[in-house]
Amino acid sequence: MPQLRWIISMHGRAYMAGLGNALVLALQLVQIIHTHKVAGLSIPMFAGFLFIQLTFMEVGWKTKQRGMFIGMLASALITVVIITLIALWK
């Protein structure tokens, strides 16, 4: 049961949240690339996501929660790509 304890611990949840965030953003990015449709997406919304991701990335760094840091870093990079595509394709 050590794995279950880790999964329900704060570190485990932070790790899974970071990876989950990156996964859903990656799915959004794939959809944008395949369809080239960005009409319903706004730069301010994704800029807000980026701010939150950078904030939690810093929290992960300062608290030595590598999973949170890596997940939020991946999310931030994907978000920057999405913002760029929105700006280019609107």
C-alpha cells in the first residue's frame, strides 16, 4: 500500500495535477493544429492560465516538488505555443 499512500499524498496529487494539466493542454493543442480553428479561444484566458502555471511552477521549485514543477513547466510551454497559434491564426 505504499503506492496508494503516495497517490493520496500532497506530493502525489501535485504530481498528477501537473501532468494532468499538461495532458489536457496537449489535447487542446492537437485539436488546434488539426483544425486551425481558434475562434472560440482568447489570448487573455490562456495568459491567465500561463500566470497560474508559472506561479505553481515556482511553488514546485521552492518546495522541491519536482512533479509539480515539471508538470507546470510542460503546461506553460504548451500554453505559450497555444497563445502563439491564437495570435497567428485569428
